[in-house]
Amino acid sequence: MLKNFFPHAYTKNVFCIDYEKLFRLGYKAFIFDIDNTLVHHGDDAPNEVKTLFSTLKKIGFKLILLSDNSKERVEKFARDIDCPYIFEASKPDTSPFYKALQILDTKNNETIVIGDQIFKDILGANKSNIPSILVQFIRLKSEKWIGFTRYVEKLILFLYKFAGKYNNRIGNIEIKTPKKRRLFCEINPFFYKISVLKERLKRHLTNSLSKISFAKDKSIDRLPVRIFRYSSSLIKRGKDIDPVLQQNKALNIDISAKKINGLLINPGEVFSFWNILGKPSKRNGFKEGRIIVNNKLIAGVGGGLCNLANTIHQLILHSPLDVIEVHFHSDSLAPEEGEHKILSSGTSVDYNYIDFRCKNNTEQTFQLLTWCENEHLFAELRSVTDIAYSYRLLEENRRFVNENDKYFCMSEIYKITCEKSTGRVLEKKLIRNNRSEVMYDYSLI
């Protein structure tokens, strides 16, 4: 009978299920599949799955994993989330489902099976008279072929929608999230340009009316003390990276670095990225590089200047100067090359309303040096005399998380201030609670 292939409920993923409602309905336990249900096939348990299982236990649910995979695979995954398990289950055979009920010490109608495969998880649950929830299988963007069985499942799901009494037998168990309202700038590219123009006019007006003392003096002579030095590669190479846009980016940064090189930031002055550079245009020699518009990478004049802003941001974070304006975009635009560097990218600028600014609240002058050489960007922050403190960055809890079929890089980034003479930590300040969408091929994570 076709009804044996119909789940009691169908939802997007394990994270959008209203578990508290199910608890109120009298359910006491869950039998979870692992691969492509909780994680992509073969992945370890991420923090979001660990948190989910911890939350379910606090609500009062009993949990068990039921997988066709090997003991080694299931045992390692179960250890990460502290959960009993059954391996090499040979679903849809009913015996492992009954064994799970024995371990859980619950009845059929008090337990729910959650899985991603109709012919294994759902069929096995129905043959065992256990309610089931089918979730969409976790699929990477790089996966082109999903297998013949998945296409048959799509046909069954189509029939399930019109299955009358067999459709949604548990009830509405999906957490409803409010629909995100589209912003004016997201309607179409023309409205986006209008929004940008409005913000630029506002910034021009604010700058003209403010009493900010912007840094503008330059010196060809280097100040004697180097506070911090930083360098980064100008050219990224790899899959789906346009080499022409990379070369254009390097040119844009070279033009801009020359404008900033030698800039003095006197006591009380503010460094503004755009106040020094002005508008990047073709007339001023800038070319098309990669820019981000509405969370999408496209070509745009002046693209790549975020790299320069990020480099300057690094200098300031390793100094006593105060960051007074900073914006961020994803720090996962392309796979990292070599060892991971904290905050190696992510600082965002867009003329002139998305600016990077810092203020010199000390009593001495600092100097910015920026130059390009051999496909690398170099930068130094110098001062008249040495400073009493040292600074470093610390990144904690860095991980990649799958949310609704999108991957995000998450972490917490801190600025650590230490006393130079003793090495004693004086301050640990959170500067970025990072949640960056991965913009490159997920298979390269």
C-alpha cells in the first residue's frame, strides 16, 4: 500500500520542528537517523546538533540514533552528543525499530522517528507502527546527482500532498518564523542604486555639518617607531575566481595605497578611509573588481578596496587608536590559502556611506604607511615614541554551521590588551561576533 511510504509529517529540517508542542501532545522519545538528516553524510556533530540534543533532553525527551552506517561512524557521532545508538540497522527492517523502543522504554505511539529517506526511515517506522517525520535531506551545492531513489521520493511526496487523511497526521508541528520583509533596496537593482545615492547624500551632509578634524597631513619621512606591520596577498587564485577581476583589484588597491601612504594621524584627529581616497571612478583610474551587492558577488568599479580597509583595520586593532566606525561583510568569500589568519578579511567599505574610521585619542602622532609590491599589500603603523601596551587578536569557537542548506562560518573575535613590561592581560574586548555566509563551493570548506 502506498500509505506505508507516507510520513506522518514533512518538514524542512530538524531545527524547525516545534518539539515543545510534540511534548505537550504526549510524545516522549525520538529515534533519529544521522546522515543527511542531522548532518551531511559523514560529517561530525556540529554545535547546532549538540545544542538541539541538549535542549531535547532538558524538555524531557529520550533520544536514540538509528543508522545503517558502521559502528565506527555511529559510535563517534553518538559520543559527541552523548546518545545511545544502534548501528548497521538494515532499515526498513522492523527489528531495529523495536529494539530502539526497548532501549527507550517507550511505546510506539509515544515515539517519533525522524529521518530523510522514505524507503528506509519512513517505511521502517510505518511497518513498526511508529509515527514519523520526514525532513529534507541535506545536500551540498556541489552535489549534482542525488540518485534515482531521491527522484522516486519526490513523486511520492507529490502524492503525499493530496493524500487526505494520511497527510500531516501529527498536526502542524513546524515552527513558524515571520516572513522577512523585503527592503526597498532589495526590490530591483534600480531601487538599490536609489538607496545608495540617498545614503551617500546623507553622509556628505553629515560630513559638511560636523566638526570632525579629519587627518589629511602626510610626510615622506617615516616616524621612528614601528607599532605593527601587516601584509596580505593581492591575488586570489582558485575555482570560480575571475583572474581579470583579481588583477583589477590589485590595481585599485595600488592606486589607493599610494594616496594613504605617509598619512599622519595627529592627536584628536579622525582617519576616514573615504575622506582620503575620494570616490573610486574610471576617470580616476579605477577598474572593475569584485564587490558585494545584496549578499552577492558581482563586478563593480573600485572592487577590492575592502582588502585595503581590512589591512588598515588590522593595524588599528594592534594599536591604542580607537575604531569609531567599522562595517563587516562575509569573511568567507573564497577558500583560505595556508594557515588561518584572524580577521584576514571581512572589513567592508563602500563609497562613502560605509566607511572605516578610527580616532587618535592619545597624545602623540601616528603614521600610516601602505604600499604594494610583488602582488602583496604591505602596511605599517608608526609613531613618534613607543607605547606601553601590546595588542593581539584572539578567535574562539570557530566553526562552520549548516543553516537551511546554507553554510556559515561563526566565531567570536576579541582584542587582547597586555601590559608590555609584565605581559599581564588588561582587557579582553569582543570586536566581532562573526556569522559569515560561505560564498564559495561548500566542498572546499
